[in-house]
Amino acid sequence: MADYLPLLIVGAILGVASAIFLTVYLWDLRRKEEDSAERQMSDGEICRRLLAYAKPYRGQFLLVALVMLLSIAYNVLSPLLVGQIQKLIREDFLLSALYAKVAVYAGILLVSLVCTYLQAMLLQKIGQKILSAIREDVYGKISSLSHAQLNKIPVGKLVTRVSNDPNAINYLFTNILVTLAKNTLVIFGVLGAMLLLNYALTLMVLCFVPALVLFTLVFRRFSRKAHRGVTDATTDINTFLSENLSGMKITQSFCQEDRKMAEFTDRSRKLQKAKQGRMLVFSVFRPMVYMLFISSNLFLFYLGARGQLDGWTLLGQTIGSDVVVAFYMYINKFFEPIQSLAEQFDMLQRSFASAEKIFTIMDMEPEVVDEPDAIDLPELRGHIEFRNVWFAYEPDQWILKDVSFTVEPGQTVAFVGATGSGKTTILSLLCRNYDIQRGQILIDGMDIRKIRLSSLRRRFGQMLQDVFLFSGTVESNITLGQDFSPEEIARCCGYVNADRFISKLEKGLQEQVLERGANFSAGQRQLLSFARTVIHRPSVMILDEATANIDTETELLIQDSLEKMSHIGTMLIVAHRLSTIQHADNIILLSHGQILEQGTHGQLLSQRGHYHKLYTLQYNKEKLSGK
Ligand SMILES: Nc1ncnc2c1ncn2[C@@H]1O[C@H](COP(=O)(O)OP(=O)(O)OP(=O)(O)O)[C@@H](O)[C@H]1O
Ligand SMILES: [Mg+2]
């Protein structure tokens, strides 16, 4: 009994550690889990869809599997060889035989290194291809979504879906899957080799497996929670950042920096704590596995030493020094992949979570799509008719109620009315950013739903209320990447009076535009959007005039451009300054989504109704402010 005392002591320590872990695990199992972030898609479905992306590369994956098998050879064979070298040194030492064995060892090592390198290179290549395919598919899907759908998803979230989430899937293909497969094979390979070498010692090593399984189970449970904590805290911080970085100027104008800083610090600390928690889980798990590894080595060395000194045998098998050396290496190669497997499973779950988020976006059905029998519009005369149109953004909250009007080709029609009366909505419906619920919108006598979206929008020149400029140059913002000759660009800029301010810019058309056109004034942005529209030769122009105050000089320029543009084709204008639209062929006055009055400026004034009131009010106000 005294002979086995050291082994009993180590065994007792392990037993106590396992009992503690088991208690913690059982205690935690009883706690009710509030699992809000549980996945909806099954692992099987996610795998099936991911495999569809991997399918075009199945040949290459097969090659990787082959190369992987070769690279595993080192793990399985090297301890055997080292054991044999040890035996050779101890028994009948022959230099030539030693050289031969060392050469084989070096050969296997070299093959394994080359294979590992090849495998990594191949996987990176495939992974990057799959990654870009997924990224492009998500982006394509997002760009096909309707305005209503896009309004519902925060931009920060969409950016994460296109950038971060595919990365997690890339990691799955390049790293996790292979490591999982490789580690599983290594474990079985090593186990087989150990059994062949000495089954008694193998059984001794296997005695540690239940403890290992227990530690792994506990680790998986706690690491999942820890990861979820980190993910939630990261999403929280990202959402805060995406909103507050855009709104930083407002924060500064209202001197709210301190309050926002406090909110940010709070989130930042939460993330810090969550990450520390995750580290804690790993910092307990890894030493525990290491403890098992050391303990099994202690057993091995003790049995080996007693075998050498006292001729001990285990289950009738002798334990020579060559076996001890080989087993020392095998034990390492057995425990390492098991620890890695536990950690990789965790990563696998995280990749699946990312994949699910991506597939959820991909599963969104675009709400505004081409009908099967939709046709291309080769030409557009510019006849527009709204026939008893009813529209609501949210069910039953009607924004437009039974709106009907007609615009003849080449006419200029203006929409006026109080803020929120539905002017922008009408223009939006015309470009089919949303589908109407009742009634009909006809263009050249054809229902808008029967016209292909791309062909419809190409014929429309939209100048929106909030002019969007991309970062780039003034020129790239006008041409939007299409080929136009310098003369044509210059002619269009001149036509809409944008040339005056462009010529004053240091680099002219090549002047840099900052994100969202931050370095241009509202009036300048509007003139640029005019140039952008005119150069693309639309049949119908839509202008949603900005409410921002524009200086009198720019206003005159804009008026002049509008007057010129009205000769290009049909024009629909939403105007806030009634002076802008006095020459319109028809003025439609809206109130709460209904048409109150319509007619020319003169007709409406003589009716002395709402328009007359509005006009007199504005006229007096402008006179007072000296405009
Ligand atoms: N995307 C949206 N989702 C839900 N409701 C919306 C949306 N866009 C606008 N609305 C609502 O529709 C109504 C009409 O909005 P619209 O933008 O057409 O007004 P407008 O006449 O252009 O106003 P303004 O003169 O201020 O530009 C408003 O009550 C607004 O709250
Ligand atoms: Mg509007």
C-alpha cells in the first residue's frame, strides 16, 4: 500500500478538484437560464447553408483533408520514433542505425511542416473566396431591400452583418473545421498508437478522461455565458458608437459631452468586466487541464521509475525507458487536442451565431420587387397620374387619403402644404420606394407596378430634400462613376449654375468631398444634385426642396436653374418658398394627406382660399425680414 501512496495522493487531489467542479456544475444547471440570445435556426440548417458556400471548392477541401492526414502522421509517429531512438541508445548502440532513425524523424517532421503550411495556405485561399461570396450576397440582399425594410434595421447593425459576421464564418472554414477534424483524428491516432505500444499505460491515461470530460463540460457552460456577456457588451458599445459618433456635433452644441462620456464609460466598463470574466473562465480551465496532464505524467514517471528500479510491471506489461519517453510525448499530444477541441467547439457555436444573423438578413424577402410580367420602358413621355391613391407607412395609419392628380408630359407641377402633409411621400411613391395599398399610379398610362424598377428609376432624376454626397470628388459626385466627357460635365454645371462656386474651389471639379458632403453648404449641395440629375438625362425630374435657409444670391441661382431644368422634361417640385413655384403649370396644395386645392398660381390666388392665405403670410414675412 505504501508503495502506491504517491499515486493515491495525486488521485485524491484530482478527486477533490473533480468533486468541486461537479458541485458547481450541478448548482449552475439548476439555475434558470434567461437565454434571450438563443438561436432560432438549427445547427443542421446552418451547416447545410454553409456547405452550399463551400460546395464549389469541394475538390480543394478534399486536397486539404489529404494534406491534413499527412500532417497528422508526425503527431502519431514521432513519439514512437523517439522511443525507438531511446531504446537504441540504451541497448545496442549503432551510429548508422541512429542516423537512419533521426533521418526518418526529420523526414516526417519536414513532410508534416510542409503539409501544415500547404493546408493553411489552401484554406486561407478558399476561406477568403467564401468570405467574399458571403459578403457580396449580404450586400446584394441589403441593396434589394425596400425603404420600409431598410428603415427598420439600424445602419450599425447592417455594417456588422457585412463586415464582422462573415469574418467569423471565414474563421470557421479556415480554422475551426480543420482543427476540429485534425484534433479528433489526432486523439484517435494517438490513442491507437498508445494501445499498440502499451495497453496498460494507455488504460492509466484513460483514467484521467472522465475528469477531463467533466472539466470540459463545466468550461463549455461557463464560457458560453462569458462569450454571450462579451457579445452583448460589444453590440451595446457599437450601437452607442454608431449613433453618437454621427450625432457628436449635436452633443457638442448642447454641451452634453460629459453626460455622453459618462454613458460611454459605463458601457466601456461593462465590456471590460465581461472580457475579464471570460479570461477568468479560460484561466481556470487551462490550468485544470494542465494539472491532469502533469498528474498523468507523474503517474507515468513513478511507474516507469519503479519499473526500472524494482522491476514493477503494470497488468503484466513491463515499462521500459523507451516506453516512458514515448508515452511522455503521447500524453502531451493526447491532452492538447482535447483542450483545443473544447475551445474550438465554443468558437464553432460563435460562428454559427454569426451565420444565423447573416442568413436572417438573406432570408428577408424584398417587399418592392418586379412583377413577373414587368417590362422595360424604352422611352418615357412623362405623363403621370395618381388615381385614388391610399398609402400608409404603418398599417391603417393613412398618410395619403384618396389622392388623385394628373401631370401632362413636360409640365411643371408643384406640391405645397404644411410639414408632414405628405409631399415627400408622394414623390417617394412615384419612384416606387414604397408600394401603395389602394388605387393606382400610372406612368404614360401604364401601372407603375408593371414597369421594371431599374428602368423606372433610371428615367427619374431625384433631387431629394437631404442631398446625399458621397466621399470622393465633386466630379465623382456628379457623374456617380459613369463616363461623361469633361465638356459635358462643364456644360451641365454651367446649365444649373453650379459652375460659379465650383470654379472658386481650389481644385475645381477635383475638390475632395468629405463624408456626406460636410465641407459644402446646403445651397451648394443642392446645386451639385441638380448637376448630377441633369447629366443623367432624366425624363421626369423630382425635386424635394431643402427647407434650409439659403442666401438670396444662391436662391436666385437655384430659381434660375429650376427654370432652365423645367424645359428638360416633366418636373415635380416640392417647394417651401412659394416664390419658387409661381410659374408652375399646376400647384397642388396638400393638407393631412389630402388635396385641398389645385390650379395655377393665378387661379389659386383668385380663389382666395388656403393657398391665398399661405401666400400672403409668406409674402408678409419675407417683406418683414427684408428679403
Ligand atoms: N418612413 C416613414 N415611416 C413612417 N412614417 C413616416 C415615414 N416617413 C414619413 N412618415 C410620416 O408621414 C407623414 C408625411 O411625411 P412626409 O415626409 O411626406 O411630409 P412632408 O409633407 O414631406 O413634410 P416636410 O414639409 O416636413 O418635408 C408624416 O406624418 C411622417 O411622420
Ligand atoms: Mg418632405
